[in-house]
Amino acid sequence: MSANKYPEAHKLILFVEKAPFSAEEKSRLIQMLQTDGMIDESTSAVHKALTALPKEAFKDDWQQAKFKMDLGTILKQWQLVDGSKNFKHSR
């Protein structure tokens, strides 16, 4: 079994699979995340794609808000982990 090249992108890939994107958009975003990993360009592409979805793509307003909050949580976690790599962790 091959290892995941970018394990930090796994949560965002699972998010894209659950979101109500079109099949082409899902495959494009997942391919981008698998080849590039979590970089600013790929995360902003997912964010732009989510905000570009029409309101009718979601079941209701709460589902739209939940997807936006879940994406924000995933991105904040990634930013914190990425930022913590700049600090020395030994004492």
C-alpha cells in the first residue's frame, strides 16, 4: 500500500468529497490537493469554489454555513500546524 504523499491534505480531500461540488470540480480539486498538497493556492481554490456555489446547491442555509465553518476549521488547523514548525519545541 502506498503512503499518502501529503497527509495534511487528507482532511481537505475528505471535505471536498462531502461538499456539493460538481463531479468535474471535485475531481479537479482532489487532483490539485493530491499533487500539490496544502499550499495557499490549493486552499484558496477550494475556498473560492465553495463560495461560488449557488445557494440552491445546499439543502438549506444551515448546511451552507456548516460547510463554510468546517472549511474554516480545517484551514485554521493547517495554519497553526504550519506556523508551529517555525518554533523550537525542545526545552
